[in-house]
Amino acid sequence: MTRPLPAVIAAAQNASDRMADRHTPFVMNDWYVAAFAEEIKEELLGRTLLGRQLVFYRTSTGQVVALEDRCPHRSMPLSAGTLTQDTIVCGYHGLRFNAEGDCIEVPSQANCPKNVGIRSYRTHERGAVVWIWMGEAELADLSKLPPQDWMESGEWERSQGYLSLQGSYVRLHENLLDLTHLSFLHAKSFGTPDYAKAAFESVIGDGQFALLRNVVPTTLPPVWAIPTGLTGQGQAARIVRSEFRSLGLHEVSVTFYDCNLPENERPQFRIRTAHMPTPETATSTHYFIVHGRDFALGNPETTRFMHDQLFVAFQEDVDGLALQEQALASTPPEDLYEFSVVADAPAVAMRRYVLARQRQEAPD
């Protein structure tokens, strides 16, 4: 027997049509992370970003080059060729392309055709990462790249890592704006039982979405308790801001302190995490992460301990989102519905913003 959808479910199903999901085309005119800076060397690196195959390399002067990874002669991936004197030689017929993407040599004939080449892309190297603008080059505006001063400051200790997510980058952004899942998905890592029920505040603005949560007092999980020394039961404050800053950047800022000390005598311990998702395909994502702290500086043991503990938790997100993607893919469209709760408000607003950006960029 087929039952009609309850009104609340039907409304949720209709609302989902107004939010970005894995079927929403990519927003091209924005900055995304292409790679960690250390990944791009004087050798060819092939990578798929926003559904497009690209090839990267550094010139002898250190310039980052990003080109379409396809020879326009017979469509051989250029990343399968060789890098010679800052140019790529196609591994199929030897056509040569310079750093601007121009074809400058065809070995089988004396004259090289004019105005033949491949697309090049704007990049910007900042600190540990290389950003790329996949859309119209003339619209590439560095003022649209949110500042991350702590990622370059000598007053912060940092580590970095990469995860391959078999899921949509939209769902990853939603996950990062949804702190209620910490008590459950991360119960064995950095979640605590009191986290989901703690009071929160939503911030919803023009392209800016954040969730603020003050968990006071609380007992910190080991990843924070051991480095800060706040190991007592109910000793600590955990003040969190999780913020969508752009399509390619989500930043989590946390402050810890000892609740038992007078306000003017409390040392504060701050951490920052830059979550930088770049779509690979509609259902796979490059997940770049840089984590920083402003305490225990110059202590590699603390860096390694925190990094390893945190990446256990981040892997839980990746595993959970992959399962979610599988469930979405296996559910018939006519049976697929989702409803939202109050804590989802920033995530829902973010997904509507992403959809509006896409429709503005490529209207039907």
C-alpha cells in the first residue's frame, strides 16, 4: 500500500529543490584549493578539479602553472607527457606547450599552427596552499579570497593533511556547519555527550554562515585536554565558532580556558582549523585541511599528537559522508525526502546560497 506523504514531508521534499545538492552544477567563479604548495614541483601533476582534468607544474623560477590536461591534437592527457625546459611535451606525438598553454612546436611539420593551444587557469599561492580560479580569468579577484592570517603567522604552530571524500562537497560544508553531530558521529574521538544539547547561536548573512556554541563547563576529550592541561572533570570551557567563509573554505575557531580561574587570570588556548573542500566530481571531493594552535609552540610531539587525534575524527566525517552518499544514490527520487531541524538553519541557508550562486552564474 502506498501512503501519501505527510504535509511536513511533502514540504521538506519541495524545499530540497531550493537547496544545492550533488546534482547542482559547480560554481566556477570562485577560489578553490588546487593542491598543497609542496605537492607542485618541477614535474607534472594531474588532478581533476570541478569535473575538469588539469595538469600542474612549477617552472624553473617557481611559478605555478595550471593547464587543461588534454592535448588538442588527439586528446592525450598531457600529464602523461614530459616536462622539458618549462614546457610540456605530449607523450603521443610530441606537440609542445608553453606555460601559457600555447602550442609552440609540432615535430612532424616545420611550421607550428597559429592560435592553437589549451586553456590556462589563474592560481595564487598563499602559505601552505595553492588556490585556483576555475571560471572566467578576468573575474579572478583576490579580494574574494578570505584572509587566513594564522596560516602564515609565526605565532601559530600548524600541521596539514589531505583526505579523499567519496561524497559531495556541499554535504561536507553542511557537515561542518552542523556541530550537533559531534556527540554521535565523533563519540569516540573529540565529541562529548553534552555537545549536542549545548546552547548555540546561528549567524546568517550575505554569503556568511556560522554556528556558535559555548560548552561551559565541560570535560575536554584527550586531543584538547592533554595539550592544554585542562584534564579535570567539568574544568574547561569550549567556545566554538564554525563558519562557512567561501565555497572553498570553512574555518573552525575554538578557545579553551579553565572555568575555575577568575576571568582576569585565565590563560586562553586557541586553535584554528581550515577545512578546504574542492569538488573533484559531483560525488567526490578533495579535502584539504590545515590545523593551527597558538600554544605549545615549537613542540613537535604535541603537533603530532594533535594531528593524529584530529585526523581520526576527520576520517569519521569522511566515512560517514560516504555512507550518506551511498544512501542518497540508492534511494529512488520519488522516495527521497529530508527534513530540517532548528540547528540546521545555517546549513540550509548556505545550501540555498550555493544554489543561488550557481543559478546566477549559469541561469537556465
